[in-house]
Amino acid sequence: MSGVLPIAMNEFSRIMRQPIILVIAAILFLILLINGASSAQVIPEFLPDKDDVFLKVGVSNTTYYTSLFLSVVSMFIGVLSIAEERSRGTLRVLLTKPVFRKDVFFGKFLGISMLLLILTVTSVTLCVSAILIFYGGPLSLQDALVRLSTYTLLIFLNCVLTMAIAMLIGVAVKNILGILMLAGSLLCFEWFISIEDWLSSLLGSLKYIISQRMLFFTIMGPTGPGLLHTTMPYQVWLEDAAPYITAFLLEIIVVLVLAFLAFNGDDE
């Protein structure tokens, strides 16, 4: 652990200096502010509603864009974590120092995870704050806090899985251009190409292993009304979503282990 933390802190500060991270984060924050400002006009159109429109409409409207932009950030910095350092030769220098490979790998993973957690919490907080300012608060503060905390955690886990996939790509593919093309193609495949019906007919339940986005949004609402719909009790949602959450966590672990094994066996 003593070797992991310094590497994690160094990785955190290194990634924070990447201009593209600031640009993407700024775009996302602007979208969240615009959504909050528009909520004063949009949310009342859904009244009266049995659900709390603060969550069902206000927060839910940002789920796609928040997940998309944070996935882009996660993929980009996951690729940078290993592939960029390898292309510049700094990874080879780091590995010549008296540190274990596992410390390097998990230090990078921990440092990036800390950054993604900060970005996720900041995004959700900004979204909620903007809606509070321009529209008003939820019907039940306690219920909203529980659901928003879970919502934040799910988005963070989605970021972690995307980052782990990016690290696996960065280790497995040696050419930086090939890495960027593969990572970009994967993002387009996940977020901009509608493959739900095709995957359902071809793979059945196994489709969730192939499509991370499908699994994420299924967790949000596995049987119709979901996490942000207050007509569904939180405990009922959690029981319905538990198998999918378990699959999500297992997928993170499997991808991370594969990435570590590939990194540990890499000669570079």
C-alpha cells in the first residue's frame, strides 16, 4: 500500500493537468447548468405527477449526457494512464525504479478513480444545485438523498468500468493511434449506435455483458419505473436491480484483473 499511494497521487495530479479533461468537464457542467435553468419551465409541464418530478424529470434529464461525457473522460484518461506514458518512454523509466508492477498498475487505477469520483460527485451536485435554484426542492429530502447518493455511485461505477476497459486496451495494443481508434470506436458503438434489439435477439440476457450502456440503464430501471421514480419504493428498486449491480461489479473486477495480468506480463 505504501508504494501505491504515491503513484496514485502522482497520477491524479498528472491527469488533472490534461487540458482535454478541463474542456470536457466544462462542457458537461455547462449542460448541467442549462438543464437547471430550463427546469423552471420544463418541470411544471409534467405536473401533476405521482412521482417526484425533481428526480423523475429534473435529474433524469441529465442522466444520458452526464454518463456520456464522464464515459468519454474515463476512456480518455484510462488510455492516457499507460499508453501515453509508454509512447513517451516514461513508463519504462517508472518500471526501472524500486516499485512493484502491481503498485504501478493499482496506483494508476486508484489515482484515476479518485479523479473520476470527484468529477462524478461535482457533476451530480451541480445538477441538483441548479435545479434547486431555478425550480425548487424534492418532495422528500431524505428519500431524494438516498436515491441521489445511489445515482452518484452508479455513475461512478460506470466510469470505473469504462476506465478499466481503456486500461486493458492501452496495455493490449501497443500503437497509440490504434489505441485511440479502438477506444473511440468502442465509445461510438456503445453510445451512438442503437443495437439493443439486435443484441437481444442474438444473445438474450448475455447482451448485458456486451453492452455496458445497456447494463447501466437497466440498473437504473430494471422493471420499468426505476431509481429516480419515487412511486417505486427504493427497497423494491434495489431488490430488482441487485442481480444487475452484481453483474456490473463482476465485470469491473474481471476487466481489471485482465488488464493487470496483461500489464504484469508486458515486457515494456
